Amino acid sequence: MVTELRAHTLTWAEVDPSRHPFELDEGEARELAGLVAPLLPSPEAADEYRGRSLAPVTEFLVDRYGRWACGWNWSVGEGDTDGGIVGEWCCTSHSVSTADATAPLVVAALLEWRDWLEDLTERFAALALPSSSAVSSASVDPWHWERACTRLVTAVADRTQAESGWYGHCEQVLGWFLAYNGIDEERAKEIVEGAVGGRFGSWIAPDVPVIDAVSSRFARGVGGIR
């Protein structure tokens, strides 16, 4: 699958629900399933080509709703795309059967992914800076950033079940939070890499000392302390 359709590369600007309105009632969900069904691979093709066989579905959803939709099959654990939060979709080899049975799963998975993005928006708002003005790292109490990091790491570990590759999305969410607070993408990436830096691993939820250490480094990174 081309890079543009991989959820790992999504930026906050591309997934921010306020920039990409989306609603789907029951009738629209059925209509969407009907449009998706002809794009689905056969079980045989799904076994042979795995996640690549879903490219037409992903391309259709992205064209229709925006690039945020490419995360629809970012399932928990070792699915089509490693380390996500979607439980409605397992992986191509297990989730693809008949088109009529599979298409509603695609829609349910898309809705679950969207719900997660909206949940993150609420979390970001609750953890937002005291002022809506431009970020001044020197004027914000480091505790603010430590608390935010701790809560977001905990939330992502829970939703991903801390399975294979979960830390990739965790780093992404921390970067999204920094972007939400006005920090540019390159600096955000440096801050997150400096804070996490291999301290998380697959199939193991981080314990309190590890989270505390990451959160402290995260806060120091935002404050420009090296």
C-alpha cells in the first residue's frame, strides 16, 4: 500500500475531526456498505495478497471522506497494519468472507476509528494549555505536560491492549497532542522521540516508573531543557 494510505503517517491536521466533519446514520451506513461490497477481495485473494487486497476499499474511503479514513483497518495487534486500536476488524485473512458479510464490518471498523479520533479530541481539549495563545514552553508548568503525557500513554496502551507495535500509535498520539497545542510537526517529532526513545515494547504495558520517566522527558522536551 502506498505511503499516503498508511495510518502510521497521518498528521493531526489530517485526522482532526473539526477539520473533517463526518456523520453516518443507519441508512447511510447501509448505503456505504453497498458501495464497499464490490471493492472487496475474494477470500482467496485476501489469503494471497493480505492487506494489499484492501487497497481499493481504502482508496474509496479516503476519496470519499479524507485521508483520516485510511485508519479504518488499523486493528489491535498483528493485523493488516500493526499496533492499532480497531477491534471490529481483525485482519484480511480472518475478516474477509462474503462481500455481504464483510462490507458491514468495514463500515463498523471505520466508525470505530472515527470514534477514537473524536475521543482523542475530547481528551486533548481536557488536557489543553491554560491559555489559547501560542505555546510558550517557558511559561507553562512542566506538570501540565507530564500529566498530559501520562494520561495519553495510558489511554493508548489501554485501547491498543499494549499488543504488537502499540507504541508506534502512542508516539503518534503524543505528536498529535503537541500539534493540537500549536507545536510544529518537526519539533513535536523530536520531543516525542526524545521522550519515548525505545522505552516501550510490544506485548507489554508500561509500568508506572516507565511512564513517569517518559512523561518527565516529554515535559523537559517541550520546555526546551536538554
